[in-house]
Amino acid sequence: MTDPLIRWRERAGDAVLLDGFHALKHALRFGAEVPVAVTTDRKAALALADELAGDLADPLDVLLVEVPATVYATLVPRPHPTGVAALAVRPSREAQLRALARVPRTAPVVVLDEPRNLGNAGAVIRVAAGFGATGVVTTGTLDPWHPTVVRGGAGLHFATAVERLGVDELPAGPLFALDPEGEDIRGTVLPDDAVLAFGSERSGLSAALRARADHLLALPMRPQVSSYNLATSVAMTLYHWSAFGGAAPAEA
């Protein structure tokens, strides 16, 4: 067994799987500690780095180790088209909680209330990172650092704080919950310290979160259309915040 594979086996139990070139790229850009990375075609992976991530060409040249495709397939649950995989050190829960609790905030926290779909949760984290959200919190049983969620988030877990909390542990700030029965979001200014909550794909908001909400808001939707995809709802809400929200005006 070669040295990279020894390192992989030693770290696999408690590390975050970065599945694919783009997940590795984003993790490195946002400061992840990556002790080992492998590829089935080093030349192709470095060419991809030159094309899409010139800022990381040198680090990847040092980090990437080529392994046979048969060996690579034993390291990942589902081989990625780029033939790249890596392990990253998961940020400590304490560090994540500090980031979520920091005030004043310059961007909202997104809450996924008892989500069910791993891929949807990953897509939300990708959207939230793109908008510069302070973090993404999940309630319920879904692990937001599950490998499928990380794959869906393209490694952007490292660009924002991601943690699982109880409804009674949510960060401070006015809680705006998205619900079809709420007021039209277009009449509301979302402050930077908002906590934006979204219900599960099937059941909507839990009773516990609904009871804690300061405001119920609804996204505009054509009649007879039942719902938006979860990531779409989050993207629409964060766009509304970025375009029309911001810090609440000071009282006269």
C-alpha cells in the first residue's frame, strides 16, 4: 500500500470526503485542511486546474497523487466523473457555533427545518455560500456534513458555517419563516441579522419552529403551482435580502 493510501485509511473515519475536482477546489479556496488527495489521471486533473482554478495550480501539483482507477473506486461510494477525491478536516463544532453566534452579523443565517433530501440540502449550502450567508443550520436528523450533502454543495461547506442545532438553539436574530400562509415577501425588508427558516420538502415548517417565528413570509407563486424546489426558495429569499434588504435603519 502506498503512502497516500495509508494516510487515506488513517483519516477516513473522521474526515470529510471531497468528492470530485470542484469540491476539492472550493475546499482549498476557503481554507480547508486537506491531508490527502488522489486522482485517477494526474495530468488531466492538473490540466483542469490550469483551466478552472489557476490560483490553485501549485498547491494541487503538490497535493494530488495518481492511483489506479480500481483503487480509487474503493475509496469513494460513487466515482466522480473528474476522477478526483480528497479528505478534509471537518471544522470543529465549537468554531462553527462561534461563527453562527457572532454579532453583529452582515448576512443572514439560513435554517433548514427538518430537511429530508440530502442533495437538496447540499444545493442550499452551495446557494448560501454564493450569497455570503453567515451559515446554514439544519434541525432534525439529517447530518449536514453527510458525504452526499457535501457532494451536492460542491465543497462549499468550507465557505460558510454549517451545523445541526435544535430549534431552541438557533442563533439570535429576527426569525423569518417561509410559509404559503405568510405575507408576501416583496413587502418586507430583511435585515442582515435575519434568521431565514425553510420547512421540509414535504411537511413544511415544524410546529416548534412555526411557534418561534417572528414573521411568516410567502414567496410569489403562480396559482395552481404547488411549491418551489428548496434550493430555489432559498435562492429567491437570499436574492430578495441582497437586493432589497440590509441593516435595519436607525430610529430617528
